Amino acid sequence: MSQTERSFKMEHLWEKTKYNKAEVIHMSDEQIEYFHWLYFEESVYDLM
């Protein structure tokens, strides 16, 4: 993941979820991608 993408997703996570900034900074790229997907990505099944 690029640094720009990582920064965007990290900021999104700590502003809009229960995670604080310190927790998000210590997450791996995989964890950030997973939690961003979990909380913010829409699925076609969400829309049914």
C-alpha cells in the first residue's frame, strides 16, 4: 500500500471509529486494510 493510501485510511479509522491514533499508527498495512474494509467498504450484499 502506498504511503498516501495508508495515511488516508489511518486518518479515516481514528476519526470515524473507536480506535485512537496511537492504536492505528501501530497497525500493520494488512490490519489497516482489513479494518478499513470492515467499517467503510460497501458490498453489494449491504445494499440488498
